[in-house]
Amino acid sequence: MIPSDHMLNAHGTVHGAIIFSLADYVFAAASNSYGKIAVGVSNNINFLSAGKRGETLTARAEEIKKNHKLAWYKIDVLNERELIATMEAMVYRKNQYFVDQVE
């Protein structure tokens, strides 16, 4: 994502809600990647550095652990130089699939 002027806060840096939204989007993609419905239960985000207008922000998710009901993820948001934020998040994994299962 490349933040534009309307994504900045009063200090001229990327608003925390924008960074959170990027992390949350990647969290949703990762946790639902099995085709099984996963819904967020909790998350915690830490903002480590300021993002700036025009720089590319990238988010990546790592699955830490999953079982049949829960899964835990670590999501990092980075710019070209450094770690901007890190999120820890958990999902509840429902029994329903939203894609057809191949047997």
C-alpha cells in the first residue's frame, strides 16, 4: 500500500487506523486461506515507527499455531527500511467451509 494525503494524521504521518487496517486485511487473508471460515477473536498491535506519505507499506502474516478451533498469527507491517508495526492476533475457526472441499 502507498499511503496518500487523506491517510495521514495531524502529525503528517500515516494514521494508525490505516496501518491497523492493512495488518487486519492480511490477517484475514492468512487465517481464511484454508477455505474454512475464520473470525477474529482478539488482536494487539504495537506501533514501532511512523509511516510516511508516499512510501510503500507491506504487511506479511505468519501462522504461529493452529488447531481445529483456534489459530494464532503474527503480522508485521514494514516500509522499505524498517518494521513499522507488529500485530498478534487470534481467530476462531468455524466448522463451515466457504470453498468446496476436494476429497
